[in-house]
Amino acid sequence: MQIKTIREFIKLESSGGIILVVTAALALILDNSPLAKYYSLLLSTRFAIHLGNIGLDKPLILWINDGLMAIFFLLVGMEIKREIIVGELSSSSRLVLPGIAAVGGMIVPAFLYIAVNYHQATGLRGWAIPTATDIAFALGILSILGRRIPVSLKIFLTALAILDDIGAIVIIAAFYSTNLSYYALIAALICVIVLVVINRAGIVSIAPYMIIGVVLWVCVLKSGVHATLAGVVVALCIPLQGKVGDNHSPLRYLEETLHPWVAYGVLPIFAFANAGISFSGITFADLFKPLPFGIAIGLFIGKQLGVFGATWLCIKSGLAKLPSNATWVMLYGISLLCGVGFTMSLFIGTLAFKESDPQFATYVRFGVLTGSLLSGIMGYLVLRICSRKVVVEDQHSL
């Protein structure tokens, strides 16, 4: 990935992260105001699409979580494919440090969550909630610090978050698929085969991939596997290169087209629909119940320990080098920011407890918001202090 492309990506994600903060705050305000019943009524409003005997009838919040988030995962899948083929993940030397950091950042939070919820049979289903990192929020916080943070650290955080997304996709597919319909799975498999065939046939027009992708989304939705995974499959089948002698890249074109819509539309809408939490009847003591406490310490303690610890071991063992112009304190600050789970954590939480008591959803949001808020604030403070120190030292050296 060229530096110009990286800067554009970070700028878009950063501004999108700021909008996420605003929409999440708006959801919290609405859910704790006299307008709360209208907020709830809006999200529970049902919308139906029918074609003969086949149809979908879901409340608005599920259209958002199953439909709009499939577009988000389509974008994620394209970013992953591009990064692996020609970007920051295309060589083993670049992959080692963020790869090991991502693994550590998933294992330690999951371990802490399981330790807290060990005797809670239902609660254990949420073990993956604190393993996620929200790249938009994290880069949004970094954007406040401006150029005082080395680009190398922003690239490291971006690569780590992309690998983290790969882990989240695998977790969703492996652990949060229920009541499988084999007929729908067979239909989905046929769609995947068609996508591969048209890719191998050299078809570069995006339209066929999108049409088959919609059919695939419906089949996956009906199969019991979460529908957002259809977006990833479609993304991996879209050609990166155009026809011979043509510099046009279908994947890059679609990625650049979708990115603003996802950053400024899909994710803020998801945040608005899922960040609302009524504090009526909730006390500070509720935070220490196993479910929210496990999520909060998984994000705030587990992420920083996992990411920084794995990174330290990787660098000290000689497998990788410290990112250029970065210090250990800056790297620790980045590790803290990885605990901002928000979007992906909330999303996994909706999958883990979608058939449970609504109180579980409240506890998930409470834990995610607490852990993400602590991680974001502490990460910002650490990076601001150390970046200010670097600026002072640079001034003295002039």
C-alpha cells in the first residue's frame, strides 16, 4: 500500500470514527430521555420483502445488523484481499509484528473474560466480545493527536485491526452459526461456485458479482450462518486486476466507492441502533457482574496486555523491529487504543445473546462502552503525553 493511499484511508477512518462517537452519544441520550419509547419503536418497526412464497420479514434493527453490516463486511473483505496481495500484509516481514500482536490481542481478552464468567453457562457464550478492535474509533482518537504520532504506528494499528477483523470473521463463522439449514447452505455453495467461475472467466464488471452476492446473502441468511459472511465471500471473488493492459481495478474501484458510504453511513447507523442503553435501574455495582465486568476488563486490561506483551516478545526475540520513529511508550498507547472494541464488540454481542434475556444485551452494551471508553481515554492520554515529550525534545535539539 502506498503512503498516499494509507493517509487517505486513515483520514477517512478517522473522520468516520468521530461521527461514530456522535451517533453513539445520540443513541445514549435518546434511550435515557422521554423519547426512549420512540427510539425503541423505530428499531422494532418491521419491514418485509416478498417474492412469491419467499420473503424476509424483520424489525429494522435486524435489517441493520444483518443487511447493512453485510456491506461493511464486503468492504472489510476487499481491504483484507488487497492488503494480502499488494499491501502491508503482502510480505512476511511486514506481517509478523501486527500478526503476532493481533493474536495476543485476541487470546488474552478471551482468557480474562472466560476466567470471570467461568461459572456462568450462558455468559460464556460472549467470550469473543472483547477480542475485537474498532479501527474507525481507534484511528479517530489518533487523528486528534495529528502528526505527532508516527505514520508507522498508524500503519501498524491499521494492519493489526485488519488481522483482528480476519479473526472476528473466523470466530463468527465457527462459533455463532446456529440452526443450520442444509438446503440453504447448498444454495449458498452454488452461489459461491458461480462467483468463482465468473472470476476465473475474467469477468471484471462488478454488476454480476453484486447480483449473485444478493442471492448469496439471502441464502446465507436463511442457512443459519450469519448473513454478513456473504459480504466477505463476495469481496474475495471480486478481481483485483482488470483486463490485460487495463489499469482499472474492479476491487479498488468498488472499495473506494463504498468506503465513504460505510464510514459515514453504515457504521454510524449501526452505532445509533446498537449503542443505546437505558441506565434506568442500572447502578455502578452492575458493572461488576460477570458479563459486563468480563467484557470491560477484557477490552481494557486484556487488549493492552495481549497486544503490548506479544509485541514486546516479538521485538525482543528479534522476529521484528520497533516501528520507525516510535517509542515503547507510544507502542503501549497504541495497545491501549486496541481496547476500543465498540462496533465489532457490539456486533459479536448481538450474535452471542440474540436469543437470551434482553438484560444480557444491556449488560453487553454496558461492558463494551465502559471498556472502550477507558481504553480510548487512557490510550489518548498516554499518546498525548509521550508525543508532547517528543515535540519538546525535538525543539531542544534544534
